[in-house]
Amino acid sequence: MDRALAHAEESRRLNVRALRVPPVGRGTRTGLDALEYASVSLRTLFRTIDDATRERTGVEENAVYADIVRRTVASLLERMGNVVREFGHVLVSETPDAEEGGRNRLSGALEALRSGRALMQDLLIGDPRSHAGLWELNSTLLATIDRMLDEFGAVEGPPPRPAAAGSSRARRAAVTAGQRLRIARRAPAGHGSGTLRGRPSGEGA
């Protein structure tokens, strides 16, 4: 992944037409890392779901509760999908307005996932029926949600604001003034002082 990003940055630097496209920066790298980490948790969850489905875990013990878990998992998976989609929109935003709108939608999707997790936790973990073969699936689901909230919530807030143009000009002016001061201090002591001390001795009036 890092190699691909480095190649994209180099290609952009050599392509004049790419100047209008936002550069691949720290935000993109951080976002792809978050997607990679979340994908590991998602693969574990999908394997657990596949095992529970094949073995019909909990169906014989308590078919009603197993059906509740199935519908609950489907609802939370939908909310998780919304988070991933909105997170991707933030990463590929090409204008500040689009990025701001994407962050707002991502914030809403994350809040929906948080509220869904809070509502379902007692049902999935606190309910005694969850230990009838479905506890592993339920705990894996909640752990995956927690990982997604941690990874994707890192970019939920507004992006860092760039320094104002005025402050940049002020810094450049200060640097220039400092350089001139150092040059003046290094100048020879008698350089440019003839007009103040009069004519050198030996010259005619």
C-alpha cells in the first residue's frame, strides 16, 4: 500500500494536469490504514457468521432468540456498511466543501452505529440466551463495531485548518529582516562611514 501511494505521489508530481487534483497526503495514508485494520476485524466477523450459519448455531436451542440475533446482525451490518461508504467519500473528496459534507455524513453514520450498538449490547451479551451457542458471534460482532468506531472516528472531526496567508507573509518578512540584520553586522567597520567622519587625511581641500 505504501509503495502504491509513493508511486501515485511521484506520478502526480510529474503530471502537470494533476495539479488540480488534491495530493495524496497524510490523510489518505491514515484513511487506508484505518480501512486495512478494520478489514481484518470484518474478515473475522464474516468467518464467525459463516460458521454460525452453516452449523445453524442456536437454532435448535432457541429458535426465537436465534432469529432475533439474525435480524439484529443484519441491522448492525447495514449501519457498518454506511460508515465504510461515508468514510470512503471523505477520502476521495476533491474540494473543501465536499470534504466537509462527507465528514458530516460520516459523523451521522458513526452516531447511528454507536446508538445501534448501545441498544443491542444487552440483547447480544447480557441476555442469558446468548450463551446458547451464539455468544461467540455476538461478542465478535460488538468487538468489530468497536474497532470500526475507533478507526473511522479518527477523521470524524473537521480537518486541520491551514495557516493564514497573512501569517506566512509575516514569517517571510521576519526572516528577510533577520538576514539583512546579519549582513549589516558582518560589514567592515569603516565601510560606508566616510561621509560621517569627513575626508580621509592627506586629501586636498
